[in-house]
Amino acid sequence: MPSHCRRSTFAFVTDKSTKLQSAGRYRLRTFGTLALAGAGSDTLPDQDGHQRRRMALLAVLAAAGEQGRSRDQLLLLFWPEAAQSQARHSLEQLLYAIRTSINKAVFSGVNPLRLNSDVVSSDVGEFHRALERGDLEAAVSEYQGPFLEGFYLSDSPEFEQWLDAERAQLERSYCGALEQLARSADASQQPATAVRWWRKLADTDPVSGKNATGLMRALMNAGDEAAALQYAERYETIVQRELGTSAGPAVANIVAEARARAKRVPKPTGNAPSPPETRQPANAAVADATPAEHRVVDARVQRRWRTTPALAASLLIVVALGAYAVWRARSPASGPSARVATQSIPAAWTRAAPTKDAAAYDLYLRARHDLEMRSDTGFRAAIADYRAAIGLDSTFADAYAGLSEAYSLLQGTGAFDSYPLRETARAAESAALKAISLADSRAPGHLALGLVRMTGRMNFAESERELLRAGALDPADPDARGFLIILHGWTGRPDEALREARVAVSADPMSMGALRELARALYFARRYEEELVDIDRMRTIAPVRAANLIAAETYDIEGRYEAALRELAHNPNEYAEAVRGYTLARMGNRAAADSVLRDLVDGWRRGKTGAFEVAIVYLGERDLDRTFRWIDKSFDDMSFRGEIMDPLYDDLRADPRFAAVARRIGLTSRAQKSASSVAGL
């Protein structure tokens, strides 16, 4: 929005001389109108841009919490286009102004810089601390409106982008806390409390079908079917006006149930007891029963559940009966009887499966198949099926692990739905931790956590520990070996990666996963001719998109740019598009590369793509200053990728500035030296 169309509201509180040297405590309000308040102080109206920037810096540090912000990050946030020396001077002036106007001890630490909570406390800080200790009611009480509502800095587009992302993340955390409170009240049969929380959720996101059905269900449990029907009419109007669509089948099912109940159950009056809670229809459960923490925040990975020959016959029965159960559950004519039929099936043939629910297991198997497609379409389909499986069996540990894996792999191609990349990563981590909490002795949860640590947190040591544990728990699982191959390549151990890959191919010569990882290991070892032969062998079995991407990067290294572009045409995702921009730049088509760059930057501003992808195109244009600047941004939006250790980026790692990047991802000097020696650097 243009600056002349905006209205900024904030208050910078100070005494009449605009200097506060006392040791008093101040309170920074960031939810809603931005304001800084101190006892006995007067409000100083908005007078100049310098004062606005002071408030912006306080808000940034308050949101960062104990982690703080490095000085380089602050320079990029507030003065992205200024020369380094000029930006540093401006930062020092800003810090001095805040110290002299508030308190000389307002900051703690030098680099990173943190807000001293003993001098200035904040609602956003209390919000985060309440969430960390599990006090959800205290957290939601701090949230009094969108983060920094109405505030802006007209000359700092980087700050504007940070603010949009931070505001969206905080709102999701708030909604996640509300949903947990609402579902907890539902479970403990406190309908009035549930109505209160669901109503707050519906007010925050009035077009959400999940919020609408949750509120309607709570109203019905409270015995107020008339209010549920009234809200349904209101919701239908909102959705039609805002989205141009109908309310959807989940709302229609509850409306039908509410009307039926309203006809046969009189509205309670006086001290009459509320009607008992009714069971949610099977189809509504599949659509809306996923626990809140896996719809809102965190991430990791899982593995393929494999049978032994002794279980093959029972597996066929599981699939057949499970498919029938799902068909019944999804049939328009199905009702509670479909769910009863599934539950009544003898448990003997499900003993080997990680769930007793045949329909849930069938959804799980289908999700595994979708995941093997290794495409964004497959990842999204897998997420939907894993969620549905969890809806049928909330204790299904392997489904949580699979959900984590799907989130982690999807993060490599783009964000899930409207979530920023960091939210997708957090959803993956949350699901993996849930899987381990349900079944610590099973491999899938540890495999999922290993993938999260490798792709989301970039903690290679923890990742290797989890992957090795997964392999020890299930030696027959090929996914643990596959992810270890990638980890070995990223940590400068191409020989180990190649050895693992050859073992995997020897065990199953027709396995697409094993052949894919062999190609990747050959790529890490810079044995490009053998790698391309292996990829051709894969293509005689089935098309594999991952192979196309590896081949494209290899062709780029060899300067065969037209061949690289042909390979990239098979990979319609953000990372492949970034490599395409790199390729166009290296072949001299700067105009086309700039077009790709503009699209990626626009996607980054909207939270759809990551900063790392933008860095790749700048690398193709040999603009290393901007490349490293965007790599730094990629740590903030969690789009940083271990692919930076791929051979394609050898010249980037040769730059002395890469040492700082290596430290941030915990890459040892031994690993850096190993990777450099393989590359001949």
C-alpha cells in the first residue's frame, strides 16, 4: 500500500524533556497500536521519521526475544541500499538516541543486540513466554490486535516485508493457541467455554470453514441449535461475499444435524440440563479432526512403512478392506454405520499395522504412494491423506511421522497453502515430535526428526544422530540410508555417500529411490559422466523429477545450458525455477534471468517463495554481494537449503564470506575442507 494511503498510529512516551534517564520499567505495546509507556510520563506525538525508526527498532528486538538480532541483520532491515559504513553509522546514531531518551541500559548484548526486559518489557515478549510454558490463556490475553497495526516505514521496504511476515506468524500462533483452548474445552465438555474460544477464532478468520464448524458444533453442544443455524447463515453470506463460493459440505452436514436436533430436542430453559454431546459425522471427522498444532506450526520427516514377506498376505487384506472402508466413509450415503463397520473388523489382520483402524491405514498407504512422487503435487496430496488418517486415529504415530516428512519435503518446493515457509517447517517439526512421543521405539518418528534437523534447522549433528537411530530401529528401511546419503554429501563426505548408495542399489537394483540416491552421490563426488549414465538407467524404469534436477545442475556445471533448460522444464517448482534463472544468466540471457528474478522476489514478498531461491539467480548473474545478502535473509524465512553444498555452488563456497554461512549451519572446518578438496578449490 502506498505510504500516502496509510495511517500510522503509535505513541512514544517520554517525560517533558524527552529524556528518561531513570531506571524505571517501561512497557512496549506491539499488538494493536504501537506504543511505549512509562509511569508518570507524557505522550509525545509523532513528530519525525527518526522517532518512528526508534519505535520500529524496539519492536524488532522485542519480537526477537532472547535470540536478539545481529547488527548485520539490522542494517539489512533498515538501510538495505545504503553503503556499509553509512548504514553502520546510522545504526549507532539510532542506538544512541534510544539509550539517551529511555535508559542507557535499554539494550543487553552487543552483537546480537537484545532488548533488556528489565528496562523495557513487551506484550509480544510475554506472548512468546506464555506459549513456551504452555499458558495459552495468558498468551491470548496479550494479543490485542494485529502486530504493529497501522505502523509502517515508508523508506524501508525490507522492514515492511519483515513486518508482514512477523504479523502473519504471530496471528497464526494466536489462532493456534485459541484452537487448542477450544478443542480442550470441547474434550472436557465445557461447551460455554468452547463457544467463547471458537467465537474468538471465528472473529479472527471469519472465512475459515474449520472455525465455523467448530463454533457451530460448540453451540450445538451447549444446546443452542438456533444460534448455530443463525451463525451458519451469517457464515454462508460472508463466504459468498468474500470468496464467491458456498460454505462447503462440512458446514452443510452440521446444518442438517442442527436442524434435525432442533426438531426433536426442545431448547433448554432455566436449569434444564443441556442435551448430550452428539457424535460428529464420519466425513466431518476426516476433514477437520487434525490436531491444531499440525495445522498451524512446525516440521520434520518419516519413512516408508514396509512389510516383510510373512506379512504380505495380511497387507493385501488390509488394503482391500481399508479401501472398502474409505469408499464407504466417503460415499454421500454413508453415515455412522460406515465408521461402525470399520471398527467391527477383526483386529487379527491389523496386528502388524501401526494402527487398528483399517480406513486410517489405507489413507496412510495412499499417502506413502503420493510421497514417492517427489513432487509438490504429491506432497500436498500426501499431507491431505495423512491428516485424514490422523483424524480417524489420533494415536497413529506413523501418520504423524509421514505428515512431518511431507511437510519437510514440500518445504523444498514451496510453502503449504498460505503458510510462510517457516510455518511449514514448524509444522513438520511439531508432527515429528508428536510421532516420537507416541512411539519412541519406532523408526518413522526419528527418521522424520532427522529430516527436519537436516532441512529445517540445519543441525547436521542432530540429524545424523536421529537418522542413525532410525536405521538401527528398522535396518530394512531404505529412507534412512537415503537421507544419510544426502547428509554425507552436504557435510563434505562424498565417499561415504557413494558407499551407502552402492549398498542400497546392490540390495534392490530396481529401486527408484536407491538409483536416485546413487545419482545424487555420484553428483556429490563430481563423477558426472557416471551420474548421467545412472540417470539414463533410471529413466528406462520411470520418470523421476529429482533426477531431472540433478542432471540440470550437472549440465550447468559443464556449460551445457540448453540441455539444462530442457531438464528443468520437468520440474515446476520454486527451486527449479531459481536454477532456471541461474542457467539463463550464465548463458547470457540476462533479460530472461531478470524476469525470473522479479517473479521470485515478488513471491518472496508474498511469503510464497524463499530468499534462498532469489540468491541462486543472483549467483547466476555473478552478483556475489546480493547473493550473500539474500542468503542471510534465507535464515530468517527458513528457506536456506543444504543444496548450497552441491557442486553447482563451488564458486560461492570459494568466497571468504562463505565462512560465516558455514558457521551458522554448524559446518565443521573438516567438512568445509573436504568439500573444497573434492571440488579442487
